[in-house]
Amino acid sequence: MRHLACALVAACGPPHDLPDAPPCAPPSLAQTWLPGMVADVIGRLAQAPRYTTAERATAASYLEGELTQLGWQPQVQAYATGTDVYAVIPGATAQQIVIGAHYDTVMDSPGGDDNASGVATVLAVARLLRQAPCRDPSVTVALFDQEEEGELGSRAFAAMLAGSDVLAVHTVDQVGWDADGDHRFELELPTAALAQEYAAAAAIVGVPLTSTTTANSDHQSFRDAGFAAVGLTEEFVEGDTTPYRHTPQDTAATVDTPYAVLAAQLLAQVVLAETIVATPGS
């Protein structure tokens, strides 16, 4: 299957900006474009709240454009009260991995940390996967609506996936605050296997981890639907978390971009390991 995946290079995205490296070599996590992209997505999303129907529609349109620019075909899932935006990055098998983040906010908050930081992390991984054409599972990149109103978007998305061969779901919510500078992240309700995967990735990226039992974000929607899922966040339980959450002060200026970049690198390393990025002949 790995050789078949390598044969899919032409179908996995546009050829421009691919590195001069063996076609199936794992990409470096230290991409020069990464900090700028993370800052740009956070800055654009956090220009205004994403609470009303009109505000969320504007954000959804922006996200469709971002996925298009990355070379992935955007799709929308419209449910009763909102819209999820997603793209499927093809692999060689029917199995898939899901990475996602919610894009909505509460009223009057621009949501720089909550959750433009998570959206930027997920989109950065989607861009990095352009440089990793050898994939066994596909990767579904999902941006959820209405997390702030009871995880409505992710619950609708999880229901759509019912019966699918999903290996793992990774959701990202608030990865833009690190006041004590320790670079620590929390894993919310990881399965034992996912905790091991993140520990291995954290050793490569060079960040510490803590596991918690937090269940009040999008990862729980997928756990309730029977999927192996985990949430990635800043130190919400330990208290090193933004004091501006759900306020007008949650702006792009308060987001620690280098910390969000570390989140993108951590998630990317996990996803690369799960999708079995291989070298020819392995």
C-alpha cells in the first residue's frame, strides 16, 4: 500500500513548493513558512467575532478559500443551525484520520486564542501534508461550527462519519497561551494508544505533556460516537490558560504565536506517524 500511496503523488495536491527531496520522505517540521502562516490565519480570523449566523458564514467562506489555496477541495456539511467546512486529503486506503478545530466564538469575542489558534494549527498541518504525498489513511481536515453552543458542529460531523473506518480523531482548542514559557500542552481524555503517540511526538518536538479528563470540547463529540479521540490544548486545567477567553480582549495580539507553532508541529508529527509516511522500498 505504501508504494501505491507514492503513486498518488500527482493526485495529492499541487506540485509547487514541494521540496527537492525523495518523493516519500517525511517533511521537516521546521518549515520557514509555518510561523507566518499561523500568525496570518489567527490575525484574519480574529478581526471580528464569529457568533451570529452572518459572522459564521463569513468565517466559513474564508476557510473554504484557505483550503482551496492549500490545494485541497473544500466541502461543507450544512446541518440545522450551522455549517462545518472540511476537506479530505486522499490516502491509499479506506481508513482515515480526522483533525479538527472549531471556528465559532461567543458573542463579542474575536476569539484569537479561542479558537483561531486551533484553526491555524489544523490548517498548518493541512499545508504540511502537501509535502507528505505518501499516505496510507486519508486525512480529513475539519473546521467545526458552534462548539460554543454545545459542540453542535462536531456532533453533526461525528454523526456523518458513523460507520466510517476512522483510526483517530484529533481536535485542537486554545493553543495560544503560555505565560510561564514551559511549552507544555494538555491532552484531553486521550486513549492509552493516543497518549503514547503524543508522548513519542512530544519527544521529537521537545515539548512536555500532561493528560487530563477534560470533556467539554469537540473531542468528546467523537468519543460519544465511538471513535478514538483526543483534544489538544494549552494548560487549561493547570491554569496557564488565557485570561481573555470569551471576552473582547481575546485578540490576535494576545496569542503566543511561537507556542501555537509548537502545537502545529506536535500535531503534524502525530499525524505523520499515523499516516505511515514511508520512504520508497520500506
